[in-house]
Amino acid sequence: MNADELLLTAVRKCRRVDLYADPRPLTPDEQKEYDSMRARYQNGEPLQYVLGECDFLGSALAVNPCVLIPRPETEILVDTILQKLKSSKLSKPCRVLDLGTGSGNIAIALAKAIDPCHVTALDISEEAISVARCNAAANGVTEKIRFLREDMRESLVANRAWMKNFDCIVSNPPYIKTSALDHLPRDVQQEPRLALDGGADGLRFYETIIRRVHQYLKPEGYLFFEIGDGQAAPVEALLEKNPFYRNIRFYPDHTQTDRVVCSQTTLSVCEQKDTHTWKSW
Ligand SMILES: C[S@@+](CC[C@H](N)C(=O)[O-])C[C@H]1O[C@@H](n2cnc3c(N)ncnc32)[C@H](O)[C@@H]1O
């Protein structure tokens, strides 16, 4: 659908086919709403924010300027995770940690696809957590996801009681270099800086996560990242520097750019007890 069709179906609350099967003029209220949405779009606001919604792997998710608009590249990340987990021995329920959940897109897609599973999804932004909670409810997976408003840099150091024995830890962290933020396309600049700013070299979050999370994964547990253009080599170097990771693999996006990285913890990763803290939520 083109932008006009999307705006018209949103205003008329109908399907695309109805625009042509029943091509009636808009009512005055509908016209007012359409004009206002179209003006926002023409002023450079991302269409998904104007519509208040986007599609992620077939699920409708609410979005607003407090959350990053989920990207098609992140669908590749989720597909890769599901492929890998399908052929692995997982806990029942499978335990997943999503660092920087934003709209909740990754957590929700995994919760819908993996049964049984328990996902912990955290974000530093209170507003993002509230959008993600609504999206989980709208997609019927509230019971499978625990949302936490936390700064991952603190949680990963604090070694909280529940942070143990994950089968899979995933993150699509902020990964744009700070110096590049002001040169991003106008619509991307309207997304939260908090969701984009990866520090001076864009690698700040990968460094923190790679340094810390092996202790929260089961032996042979999976760590998945989405990465930015040109970040495959530095992220690989960070993983290789840590003796607890092995089997580092990259997966390309539709432009054949490495977009997803997967690695596994070694068998000898620090001894961990199965505490099953889920019961004490
Ligand atoms: C690139 S966005 C990814 C959002 C979503 N997971 C997705 O794939 O579309 C990164 C997310 O990390 C969150 N974030 C940034 N700094 C954080 C921190 N220190 N601790 C936890 N979350 C953080 C942002 O608020 C944002 O929602």
C-alpha cells in the first residue's frame, strides 16, 4: 500500500480493497483527520508515527515517538533466532532476555513463536516499557513476558537474582555513532536519540553486553545481536576477546550486509545453578 492508501484506510477504518469497492467521499470529520495526518506526514514525520501503528512479522504493534519504529532487518534477527533455537536443546520454558526492548517487537515475536517460554524484556525508557506492555497485551502474550524499566548497564553489573540460566539473550541496541546522529535522514532523526546513540564508536552497548552476559547464559546458550553497517569486524573482535564465546556466525540482510551475529557460550561457562526464579515473579 502507498502512503495515501494507508492514511485513507486508517481514517476510514477499512481494508485497502474497500477504498476501491466503496469509493465514497470522506465525511467532514474523516476529511479533517486525513488532512491533519497528511500534513504531519508531509512535514517529515514517519508514516508509522502518523498512523500510530506498524507491522512486525505479521503482528500489529502500536508505535509513537517514544519508541524506535521496528525495522525489516530486525525481522531477520528474529527469524535467525527461531531457526537456531528450533534445533537446540532448550529449557522448558525457554528463557529469553531482550535488552533494549523498545516497542517490544522482538520479545513479542519470540513469545508468540516459542512455547513454552518466559521472556524478560527491559528498557531504560519508561515510555517505551509502557508501549511494549500495551503491545504484548494486544498480541495476547502478557503472561509470557515480564517487562522491566532498567538501565541495562546497571542490571548487567548488579547480577540480579533473576538473571540466570537464560537460553537466549538478544539485543538490538543503539548502534549509531554519536557524531552521525545529526546527519541521519530527517524522519530517522525524529526517533528517540536514546534508541540510536551507540556512543563515540557506535559499539558502547556491544562492549558492555559482551563483557557481562556470558555469566547469565546457560552453557551453550545463545547471544544474538543486530549490528550496524561495518560493525561485523569490531563486534567479532569483541566476542573473540572473551573466552566464554564460541561459534560466532554472521547472517546477512537483503542487501548482503552482515546484520545479525550469533554466538554461543562455551560448555565451561561459569557454573550456574537452576534457580527457577520465574515462580517468584
Ligand atoms: C535500537 S532500539 C531497539 C528497539 C527494539 N528492540 C527494536 O528492535 O526495534 C534500542 C533500545 O534500547 C533502549 N536503551 C537505550 N539505552 C538503554 C540502556 N542503558 N538500558 C536499557 N535500554 C536502553 C532504547 O530506549 C531503545 O528502546
